[in-house]
Amino acid sequence: MNKLAITATAILGLALAGCDSAAENEVEQTAEAIDESYEAEADLVEAQEAGGPNEAAAESQADALRAEGEEIKDTLEDEADELDSTPQ
């Protein structure tokens, strides 16, 4: 998933260069997609271990994935919010 974070950072960099609402929207859409991908991976981890001896560990790993995805999304959205407030 680190590739997604790197991609999102690159998109944010491009968006910052543009400093317009379209760029902000693009960053926010990317942030949401990243969060959803972490959520999907977490669901997969849980499903693979459901009912098995590693179920508790899988739930912990899934929770960590969800938290990481949410953190990345929030960070990117906060930075995107600054796009429109940055003087041109």
C-alpha cells in the first residue's frame, strides 16, 4: 500500500502546482480511493482468517490497515483544503 501513498503524494504535489479547485477535488478523490483500498485490504485480511486460529491477529492487522488508510486520507484532505487558501 505504500505505493498508493507515494502516488497520492505525487498527485498532491502536482495539484499544489495548480492551486485550483479542480486540483483540490482530484486530491480528495484520490484520498478517498486510497482509504477505500486500505478498507478492502483489511476486509480481505479478516475474511482469510475468519474462524481460524489467527482470527484475533487478523482483526488487529485489519484495524491497523483501516487506521493507516484513514490517516493518509485525512492528511491528504487537510493538505487539499489548503490548496484554495494558498495565495496565488
